[in-house]
Amino acid sequence: MRALEIQRHGTWAGPPSDRITLDFDDRCRRRIAMKSDGGLSFLLDLAAPPYLREGDAVVLEDGRLVEVRVKSEELAEIRGRDPWHLTTLAWHLGNRHLAAQIEADRILIRHDPVVAHMLEHQGARVTRVREPFSPEGGAYLAHHGHEH
């Protein structure tokens, strides 16, 4: 069984036939063998790498929909002294091309002890958390490569 199409959250109706819980990496792959939460095996085979988000649906060849759920991951929660400091910390993360989920009062990245140490050295409060990770799309997300 193959999945050749994605329907974005809010564009499909009815109950899904199954669900699949994926981490960030697997939500960005173009072609990968997958197994749904209910045990259904299928090949995700898309023309371009997607960025699957919570509530999107993978459309199987037979028309069934498999709803995407975002898996909790080990992350680093970054907080600054104030909004200006948090913006400065975000710049340093962007300079390293790190995937980041930016919120009003915190930034989430994948846990990395070296990056955490660098941020703490700059005055950030870094805490390990486990929660779903949905980073900003960004310029490089579509192809996960560097062409500059």
C-alpha cells in the first residue's frame, strides 16, 4: 500500500481510518516505509518532501485517510531574561541553522548539550523537556540541505 498525497489539517472531513504518530524527522521525509498506530504498513511516496503537521492526513491509494499526530521528543526549552534577549538567542540558533519552535516566551529546539552550554553561557535558562516539536518551516526545511 502506498500513500501518494497529503491533505492538510482542516481540508479533509470524516473520521480517519487510522492515525500515525511521527517525530519531526519522519514528518519531513518524502519516501519512507511507515506503520500506523493501528499496525497498517504503507509506503509514503511523495513527489516532494512534506512538512506534516498535527491533523494533516496521509491519503492511501485506496482513499483511506491516516491522520498525522506529532510525537513527543526530548527538547531543550530556552528562555531569556526578556523579549530582546530571547530574540538574540533566536538569532544565534538561526545562525546555526537549527530547527526551532519559536513561541512568545520560549524557544524549543532538539536537545543538544553543546548548544545548551553555549546558550547558558549567553545567559539563557535551558531546561530539558519532553513534548511535541513543531518548528518553524524556514528556508531549508523543504529539502534539509545547504546550497550556499
